[in-house]
Amino acid sequence: MAAAEAVDTQLMLGVGLIEKDTNGEVLWVWCYPSTTATLRNLLLRKCCLTDESKLLHPFVFGQYRRTWFYITTIEVPDSSVLIKVTHFSIVLTAKDFNPEKYAAFTRILCRMYLKHGSPVKMMESYIAVLTKGICQSEENGSFLSKDFDARKAYLAGSIKDIVSQFGMETVILHTALMLKKRIVVYHPKIEAVQEFTRTLPALVWHRQDWTILHSYVHLHADELEALQMCPGYIAGFVDLEVSNRSDLYDVFVNLADSEITIAPLAKEAMTMGKLHKEIGQLIVQSAEDPEKSDSQVIQDISLKTREIFTNLEPFSEVSGDGEKLVLNFEALKQRRFPPATENFLYHLAAAEQMLKI
């Protein structure tokens, strides 16, 4: 048990502090352990204190080159010991996706900094959670790492909300995810972007892969370069300029206008047919059932997904080196599926790396 806890707690990578002073200057004040200049600049960019709109975002999260970041920002009340500080952000970096876990922990660290005005107590709590998975303090609240299961984080969003907004078009998102395509989501409010994007990987629950999620991306060269190294992804933006960057997406979701667009180059792989209509109807029917919870809807979609993979099985054979299953394209063609279904199964095999090279 202790070993399991140790594994769980070694997920955090670092903690940092950003302050905005009474002159309106934003500074990276402290971190433990050290960080790189690139990551520091990225976190300053993500932290809303550097945003010209001056809007306060209490909590944001995202991923950059396999490092997750979680940032909680608060306004300093007049009663605080922090006399020259108007706002500050606590930044946590980690290896895992778990917004609820790190929001809870950063809130506790915020309360400590407000009370003591020094990072020492924060560092003690950070080390306690890193080594023991727990920090307890009477006045600031307790935090227990193992209260926050990864699976719970995967199920925290609402598939039903997505379906109620996009209806049958949800099947476009499902298809894009199945084929490991690049999905870009735009909304001017970061909270809306994060809530929507974090839910999408649940449409392909069989993979349980949230590493494809980049919920908060800026149109910054370094971030875009990192993003484009990923074969398929879900990327969230608050800058409408991204709609003109067709090099970044196969599917563009304008969340503010409830519109989904398939990029011209992706249209062939994303051709919709009878199979997609069936999947779309199943998704809508399941999501509109008031008796069903979000996790039951995910389960229904997952069963349908498994059925699709079962369709591929008769046309799969072990490769020459006996290492993996590959698609026998001739056998698939002989089956005479409708063209859109055959096309989809072929592209699905490609996404699953089942094509003979």
C-alpha cells in the first residue's frame, strides 16, 4: 500500500509563485525545485495576471510537452500580510491530468501564503504531499492525494452537455477522435474551452488517453511547435485568430457559435455514411435519456466503439514478424461494405497502426 501511495505522490513536478504588485508589475517570485526559462515564460503567459484584459480566472489548467500545469489565482484582501501585492498565482506542474486534485491543493497553498506571506509553509506542504500524499493544517484545510482518483477526473465533464449543444454533429467529434485527428476548439472564455475539451477524450473511452488534451494553448511559436509534434490532439484556444490557422486542425469547433467545420484536407477520411448515422443516433438517444448518467452514456458509446473494432477483426491478420495485427485490405474490399464504411474502417486501421508498411 505504501509503495502504491509513493508512486501516486511522485506525480508532482514543481510548485511556483507569481505575484502582481501595487505598481501593476507581474513577477515570477519563487519556485521549488528550479524550473526552465521556457516553462517559466509559458506559465507567466498562462497566468491571467499578465493578461491585458485584466479578467481574473480563478483556475486554469493545460499541458505542454507532457507536463501538466495547474494555476490558481486570487486577489489579495486588504487584511492580508501581503501589503505590496494585489494578486498572486500558485502554479503546480505535474505528470498527471487531475484538475480537481490540483485545484484543491493550490487553494490550500493560497490560503497559507495569504496567512504567512512567505513560501516556506507552502514548500513544507508541497514536500509533505510529495512524500506522504497528505498535508494537514487546522486553519487551511487538509489535502489527501488518494481522495482524487484519475478515473474520477476522466468522468468529471458532461457528455450530455456536448450532445445537447451539437446533437447528431457529435458523431463528427467521435469520428475525429477515433481516427486520431487534430481537433481545435475555440471560445472566448477559457472556462468554457476547458470544460468542453476535457470531456472529449471520453468519447473514445476504450483508450482512456487524456495525453491528447491541450486545453489551453496560445498562438505562440513554441507552443504550436510542441502541439504539431503530436499526431492527434484536442487543443483549446481563446483567440479567434486560430480559425485562420487551417494548418493546425482537421476539425474546428467554434463553441461560441455551436459550429463544427471539417477542414478540406480531412474531408476524405471523415466521409460520413450509414455507420456514422447509426453511431450518431445511438449517441443522441443515449444522451437524451433522462434516466442515464454521463458515465452510462460513455459506456453506451464505448460498447458501440467496441462493436466497430469487432467489425475490423475478420480483416485483421498477424503481421509477418508476428508482432501485431495488420489489416488485410483485400479481404476488407471483398466484403463490399458501403464506400463510407470501408473508407472509415481503413482510416481507423491506419490510426491504430494496423496498415502494412
